[in-house]
Amino acid sequence: MTIKATGLAKAIALAATVTASLTGAASAEITLRGASMFDEQHAYTKTLRAFEKQLSENYDGELEFEMHLNGELGDESDFVTFLQQGVAIDYAVMAPANMAVFAPSIPLMDMPFLFRDLDHWNAVLSSDVLKPLEDELYDKADIKVIGYAGGGTRNLVSDGEISNMDELAGHKMRVMGAPIQAKIFSALGAAPSAIAYNEVYNAIQTGVIGGFENEAASIQNLKFYEVAPNVTLTKHTITVRPVVMSGKTFRKLPEDLQQAVLDAGAAAGAYGRELESREDGEKLQQMVDAGQITVTEFEGRDAMLDLVVPVQDAYAEELGATELLSAIRAK
């Protein structure tokens, strides 16, 4: 995505006016900069605030935090660029698909229909199964995973009702930029396309697409229900949202602060997983109660699973990640 002029100008200004040197002594004040697409009420932002709080408690030196909310610095594709370059943003919560431009294998952790249920999802994220993907992201993108948040269940969100495979056929929908997202939904008969997240509302409103897929928090927070009031419970993804730090930032930190970052990131990720998985159902019900959405079960979901397994297998083989996919499935 092309970075908006205002966001780019602000990012350049921020990079030029950092008030603390990360290479200074441990006793010097260090400023770390975070960014979120959302406001203070969103689980991503709350997770980042938990990271800041835990890090302050873990570290004896002086820390300052700057948080840029509501997409002030662009969208997540912009965040990835800033993190990779080590400017404007030091830490964020990211969707894996948005990091695929630098680390092609990373979207495997967010592949639709990867997790059987919340217990399976939590078991994977509480283990070291995903370490090969973490290593690739660090090596190729210079972005370090310091924890795992997420927990929202993603469903189809559309302007018209979609309740079965026949109605899904030919459905024009937005998917995230990683190719596996489009491959999965193409296998299901839909007509997916990757468009910028901040263009989704208008694209539905103008009829360019008929919907997209997302979790309840984002539907509610950005009022997507105004243009897409139909939610179909495909439950195709339980989100994995890495808490990440710029590798350039991380390496400049004193060693004791590096360890504090890793500990705080792990704790914040666990906090974020519990928070988002709990809030997901609550937020969906809030929108139902407010008359903002209509929720429909998807008929024949088992047929969807049969169709996507060969796509998942082929994708993993293409990435050289067949053993990793097997390890995830076996967890």
C-alpha cells in the first residue's frame, strides 16, 4: 500500500525527533514507540498497554512510551515497513498476512482452518512449534516476535446473507494480502481479492465487493455492520496476532532490557489471548442485541474442511513447511 502523505510525514518527523538514544547507558531514559490501528478499547491496544505496564515493572531503568492510535501512522502494511526499517514504530500487534511481503512463510500461522478449536490454538501458541516461522521473520524482515496475542474467531461478513456453499459461490470478498488467503477462499468457490483494509468499508458501500471476513471486535470498532450487517459463522480462523518489535530496536537495547522485553511480550501475549477470545463472543452478542447484525450458521461446514485440506498441504509443501504443518495439526 502507498503510505498516505500525512502518515509518512508524521513518521519522518517521529524518526527525526526521538528524544532518547537506545544505545546509551541503561540508566538513560529510553523511549519506545508503539502503534495500533484502533482506539484504547480494542484488544490490540489493550495488549500493547499490558506490554508497556509489564515492561515498566520488569525493568529498573527509565522508560517512556509513545503510542499512536487509530491508524495515525497508516495501516498494518505501513507498520511492517516502519518496523523493518527501524523508524517511527518499535512495537505493535500484527496480522501475519501483513508481514508476508518480507517473510513468505509467516502467514502459515494465520491460515484459515488451521486450528480445530480454542484449546488446539492455545496449545500451539503456548509451545515453541511456531519457532521456525519466528526465525524466518527475524532473518528476512528483521522483525522479532516477542509474544502471541489474538483469539478472535473470524467469520464471513457481507451485505447479503450467505448461508451455504451455493450462496458462497462467486461471492466477491476482500481477503488479506497473503496468497494463501485467496487460495483458500477460491477453493471454496468465492471470488476473493486483496484490497487495503482502510478501503473495505467504501468498497462494500459502492458494490465493488460484497463483503470480507473478520472478527467481532473489528466489525464493531470500525462499524462495518453499517454496510455489511450479515455475519455467517464459518469460524474459519482463530486469529494469531504476534506481538512484535523491530529487530533494529531490539538489538540496540541493553541486555537486561532485551530480556525484560521478551518476558513482557510473552506475558502481554497471554493476556491478549485471554482477553480477545473472551471478548469475541461478547462483542458479537452486543451487535446482535443492538440490532446491528444478523448471525447465520453456515450449512455444510464439514464440506469446507474437505475442500481446504489439499490447499493447505500444497501451500505447506511450497513453503518447505510440511513438517511444521504436521506438527501444528498434531499438537
